[in-house]
Amino acid sequence: MHLEEEPRARIGYRGSAVSRAKQLALKSLAVVGGVLMLAGAVVVSFAVVVIGLAIVLTVGGYLWWKTRDLRSEMRARMEAQWQPQSRGRIIEGEVIPPERTRH
């Protein structure tokens, strides 16, 4: 019989104090590693979201700035299209030319 070998596991046997300390150290190391990995994943995802938001705002601002003349021109055309014309009358959205009103 060798004295340096650990005894075989038996029902109800919890191992020696050294082996229990090793298991506790490994478990706590696994928990700390998991927490660090989770924190790292949160930081990386936050960085990705911030970078993506910066890109979207930059591209959106650039497009908004470059299309401002086009938008003002379109707005002016729409206002000119919906202004009442000088001939005829508008009744419930219909334009009645002057020649149809004189009977």
C-alpha cells in the first residue's frame, strides 16, 4: 500500500482537505473568469453600439446637409402647386372655370 496515493472515492467520502481546497479554488477561479468574460462582452458590445451610432449619425447628418437645397426646392414646388389659381373658384376642392359658371 502506497501512502502518497489518495484513497478511492467512496459513498459519503468527501476527499481530503487539500483536494477540497483545490476544488474550491478551481470553482472560484471559474466564477471569476466567467464574470470577467461577461464584463468584457458587455464592454465590447457597448463599444460596437457606440461606434455604430456614431457612423449612423455621421452618415445621416452628411446626407441631411447635402440634400437641404433639394428639400427646400421640393417644398417650394409643393407650396406653388397647392396655392389657388387666379381664375375660377374653388368649391369643395373643385376648380370651376369661369366659362362654366355663366349660363
